[in-house]
Amino acid sequence: MNTTDTYKTITEPGEEVLFKDKNSKFFGYSFPIISEEEVKSIIESLKKQHHAARHWCYAWQLGTENIKYRSNDDGEPSNSAGQPIYGQIQSFQVTNILIVVVRYFGGVKLGVGGLINAYRTAAQLSLQSSNILEKTIDIKFCITFEYKNMNKVMRIIKERQLKITNQKLELDCKMFISVRKTIANEINDLFSTLYEVEIKRVDD
């Protein structure tokens, strides 16, 4: 997905939005998520909030390079709800996000075309009401060195304006840095060439 080192996501739930069609009401919600496990509890809380609704359809996407996603029609005709919602996630190019559309049936059938339009529109309105941010894909490294080599390490960190996320400065020093993906190899090479300095990539 990514040739660059940025991605778009939301950091807080969007405002509730409402789309109406032939007396049916479609409430749209967007939530930031970092794991699949969060989806269930969010859906359950929406079911409590909208206990009289008929359908709680949703789609989510996780990841920046290894993408995982799922869509759910929750009893609506196949691909008439979850897929149109997921289509908007793709259209807005956002990830680490869950969009739920809650439907109250208004007594008039909309047909598959009407449903696709309604779920797509509710998802679109939900994303438009969300604060979408661009973030960088960062690679984390741990640099290990003796205290006497501190100046060499800090010189590169200052010159390259690198972000230190954590440090343990004792006789043996460990410094954790976060680097944008596009320059990660270059930074790795810079530290690798330093005498008595070790750098290795760390995953969360």
C-alpha cells in the first residue's frame, strides 16, 4: 500500500451523523482502533445505545503495510452494507479505523441499490465529520554503547534531528530512537559504522 512513509487515521471518535431515506434512519460512527479485539466491545456498546435498531453494519481496517480488514452486513443483503462502508475507508485512504452504521428500519424497503447508497453515504458523512490526521510510519531502533561514546552518538542524533523515545544511561547506555521509515536504512548505516556502537531494530 505504501510507497511513502505516511498514513492517514483518526485519533478520536467522529461525531454521530444521520442519513435518512424513506423513513429508514442510518446513524454513522467512526472510531480509532489499534486491534481487532476492540471492535466487539464498540459494537456491543452501540447495540445498548441503539437497542431498538435492526442492523449494526460495519467495516474496519488495521495496519499500514500489512493490511487487515473486515466488513459485516449484519443481516442486510450480501455486500449491500459492509462493502459500501469499507469502500469509503478505501476512498478516504484511512487505516486503524472502524466505521459502524446503525439502521432503524422505516417500514419501506429500499432495495439493494438503495441500501448500498444509504450505507455508503452514512459512512462518508461519518468520515467527513472525523478529524483525519496524517501520521508517519516510524521504525524504532535501540542503540547500545558505553558512556565514553555518548558524544559520537549524540552528534548524529542532533545533526539528523532524531527523536529519542527512551534512554537508560548507565555504564552501558541504551538509547531508543524513532525514525521515519524512508530514512531508517540510512540512519541504521550511520550508527553501524561507529566504533563500539551497536544498533538494532526493535518492534513494539
